[in-house]
Amino acid sequence: MSVEVEKKYLLTSDEYYTLSKSHFEGAIIQEQLNYYFDSLDFSLLKRGITLRIREKANNLILTIKRKISINDVIESEENDFLISRIEFMEAVLRGEFPKKVEQKLNVLIPKKKIFYLGLLKTQRLIKEKDSILYCLDRNTYFDKQDFELEIEGTRESLQKVSIDIPEKKFNRVGKYSRFISELLKGNGNSLIKIQVSAIILNEDKDEVCLIKKNAPTSSVHNIWIPPGGHVDIGEDLLKAVKRETIEETGLEVEILALSSVVSFQIQKASQAICFFYLVEAKNCGEITMLEPGMDCKWFNLADVISGNITNLTDYHKLIISNSKNTNTLYLDLEKKGLDYKILNSKIL
């Protein structure tokens, strides 16, 4: 395992060609093929993890890359596995990986089937100076092309880079995330994601169970929310609620009622609809989380409703407040950055 420390900058085509002439004359030219894999509900992506097989110089390297932090620099933990051509074909055609890789994946996303999603091609210009690696990339995926400068080194060395790039160009969205965004556009059609969440109440102690995801790439990073997630293709909504609850809390639940429906625009070509169900836990004992990188605990219900809990959105507070109402709450939200604006609210 290794830790990668880097800065990334998205460039325009003009900026790319200017840099290639001014700083990358005589650079090493490297062609890379990146084959990406994930579950159908993008469980790896949601946890800030990239699973790829990279082909370069006739070698096939399988990498599990997990973002640790995204601040002034991006730090990632990488596990690399040199694989054979036969192992590569088994991964692409059957979603099967070498045993040591399967063991690692089962820890990260238990009981999830992995599929091959597609290919991103990179033409990379490489130069090294003062123990800093400069990589100028031209990426092609689907019908899209983008340009990126990656600078790899240590935290100390990255303060002394020899290329002057405006900080506003700093990019926190990796190649895999951009690849998925393009994949989900569906030839320009809007994508609607279906999600479920569970409002788990402990009636005896007047408490509610909430989780907090620590992955820096999560859209709800460091926010207390009800447990839940995406619905798998062909999966029943009620079964999805029970599955997600067990995966994230270890609690087995019974569905009591549909409490709230939330629709929110994530980005221009992506919308999500989340169904919040009031549920009753069969075992309100010790919480056992199966998924890494997550906190989970019981909160006093009155504290949640009154807003005494930090890192809790207004719309989640409203949903939890409505959980004992016999009518269903509908919310229409707009997401901007890390904030959610309530555009419409109705009791159905």
C-alpha cells in the first residue's frame, strides 16, 4: 500500500497546448487505458474509492484507490496488484477478481457484485523536476475530451511547484467521477436516481438513529443523516430499506409507513428522489456497522427536532419531525455545493 499526494488542475484545451509547449518539451509520452469497475449502485464511488485496471507499457495493474483527504492537496491510499491477461479478462467479462482483491473489496463493500463500466484513455506527458512529478493529461471517454495537470510529490515539495496555475483551477473531481458523470448523462437525457432512507426510532428511549459518512467525496460528507442509499436495479423499495439499514447499522427493521418523499436536483443532468420510511428496529441494542468510514449513533429525538445537533440539515430535521405524522411529507430541494434549499413543501 502507498499514499499518493497530489494537486490536480482542470485545463481548457488552449491552456493544455500552451503548457505542453512551455513546460513539456522533450517529455516522456505515455499512453494509458483505464478500465473502471463498480457495483450497479456505485457503492465504491460513493465511498471515494476507485477500482480500475490500468494498461500501460504492456503491463496490467489493478488499483484500489481511496481518497483520504481533499484540502489544499489530495491524499489517496493506493493498493496495486499486478495481474495477468487472463485475470484481466475475468474481471471485464465476469466481474471476478484475484482472491486477494476480492478479500479487499468484501471489506470495503460487502456482498456487492462488481461490473465493468467502461474505458477512459489518457495520453500523458511526464516530466520530473526536484522530486516532483508533473503529468499533463489529455483524457478521452465516450464522446468527451478533457485536459488535466496532475502534480505529484510530498506536502512540502508541492509548495514549490515550478508551474504557475491559478488556484481557482484546482480540481477535486477525479477522472473516475468525471467518467461516471458522463456515463450517466444517457445521451443528454436526465438521470433520475432512486434512493431510500430509514427513520429508525427507539420508542422506549425517544431516540432516533443517524449515520455520518466520513468519505471526503461523499455528497453528505460529515453530515448526520438517516441511514439509506441507492436502490439496486430491479430491487423492491422495502427490501432496499432493510438491506441498507442492515449494511449501515446492523439493525433489522420492520417497515411501518412511508413518511416523506424528497426530490432534489443534484446537477444539471441528474435528479434524485428519496423515499423516507418510518421503521421499527427489532433489536435496539448495540449498533454494528458493516461499512467502513462511517459513524452511527442514537440521538435524543427532542434534540434533533429542536436543532441542538450540529451537522444536521434543515430538511433532514423537518423529515424527522414529521416522522410520527400520519400524512406523507413532500419536499422539493435544490442542492448547491454542500447546501440544500427547500423550494417547496407539502403534506400529502
